[in-house]
Amino acid sequence: MLNVTRVSTIPKSKMSPVAPYDRNMYRVSLTLTQVNRDSLAYVESLLEENSLPSSDVRSKPDTFYIAYDEDERIGVGGVETHGTNGLLRSVVVERSKRGTGYGAALCDALENEAVSNNIGTLYLLTTTASGFFETLGYVAIPRNEAPTGIQRTAEFDELCPTTATCMKKNL
């Protein structure tokens, strides 16, 4: 069964990497479709092309989504649920679509999906995109301040380096 969410948004500014989220810069519309067996290879490929963890995608396909603008695949991302907390996973946009607001729109859509699943706080790990996530309202926290359930995920425990920045956002 496909889980589809329709989201229209106006994403981030192209100004400073830590500039506030500017909802007047772009208008994009995305549809999230939950990953299925037929789309797993695309998710793994896009993650691998961008040096993001992909080894656990097949064991957690219900965690991941593909974002579409009409019929065009734009990117992927995921939300792993742990009670009222969630782990934002592997957000990546196709290279040709970067800088046009799709990354912020994808995060908005994933956050909406998290809220619809009763998640009140999202956590993430990043080695390269902390500035981007700051523009979306995420704040860096010490890794050991993440809830135990989040710390016990494969991403925290083995997939991401201990040097990755841990971030949090209350939804």
C-alpha cells in the first residue's frame, strides 16, 4: 500500500548557509511515495552516489520515501520512528535539482509525515549539511543528549561516524 502525502511549500533562501528559512524564494510541490520493492534500488543508488549510508535500506523500506515533482523523481529521505521521537534519515536531492528549494521542501514533507505519525521531535546526524539543517530550524546538540532509542539506531551506532553533528528539531 502506498502512503502519499501532498505538500506545497516555498523553501529556503540561497543567501547565507545559516540564513533563516526564506519561504519567498521558491515555490515547489512534492509528492512523497513510500518506498517499495521496485524502488529500493533507486534509493540505494542515490544514497551511495552521495556517500550516504545505504546498507540498511532493504531492512527498513517502510522508513524511506521518494519525492516526486509530478512524474519526476527529485530525491529521497526517511523518518525512522522511535515512540514520539524520530530520526530523519538520508535526505538527498538529485544533483540537477539542488539549489532550487527541493531539499527544504523534501524536509518539510518528511516533517509533516513525522507529525502525522505522532512524532514530536526529530533528530539527525550529518557530516556535511549542518548549515542547511540550521536554516530549517534544527539545532546542534551533543550526541549523548539524543534519546536512548535514537542512540541505539544503526545510524547512530554503526553507520555514521562519531564525528557527525547531531541535530534536533521540535516539530
